[in-house]
Amino acid sequence: MSTFIPMQLPTTTHQQKQVNIALTLKYKKPHFYEPTPLKEARAKYRNALAPYAPNVPRSGALTVSLTLIFPGDDMPRPHINKPDVDNAAKLILDVMTDLGYWHDDCQIACLTVQKWKHERCGLFFDVQGEGMQV
């Protein structure tokens, strides 16, 4: 399954989760939450990826390739600014897991992530592996 989704990619990543310490009578208890920009980025990816989600989650070992293309000029060139590839990939993979692309992202045995700048920005993803429907 290979798809290119034209879109303005969010620059907010999974790394931007926040933590509060809630004081209780006896214990300090951490509470993790997503700030508004992270919730908006997750929703944007969810809306973009939902139409391509399979009817049945994939099973077995998977190879996933992600290419994130940020705004740039007509010549493709590497994007060496934030977000970091690993942090950007985490949010996308979490959304794909929630949408049922696979049962669990632990199934991803091989992951390739690239960041580019080009005038035609968006997200390209390719999922290959066992249990794939053709």
C-alpha cells in the first residue's frame, strides 16, 4: 500500500507531551497530557490518513516507509530543521495504529523515514509485509 497525501505537515511532534504533578493527600502523582498544538497535529494526521486505512488491520512483520515533504522551492532538498525524524514518525505511526493500519506498531520490523523540502509538500507512506491485502 503506497499513498501520497498532499498536505501542510504539522511541525508539532509526540515529544511535546507535557506533564503536571497533581498533589494528593499522600502522593505526588504525574499526569501526562497533550497540549492543544499536539492535539491539533494528531487530528490533522488522523483526518488525512483515515480515508486510506484498511478495512482489516495488517498482521505479521511490516516494512514502513515515511517521506515527509515540507514547504520549499521547486528543487527537492533535504529538510534539516525541526521536527526530528524520529519524533515526527512517532506521531504518524501512533495515528496509523489508532486507525487500524496494523494491530500494534511493534509489528514494524523495518522503518525508513525521510524529510525533504519541495514546493509540493505532503506525506508519502508505503506499507509492505506479511498479511498484506492486494
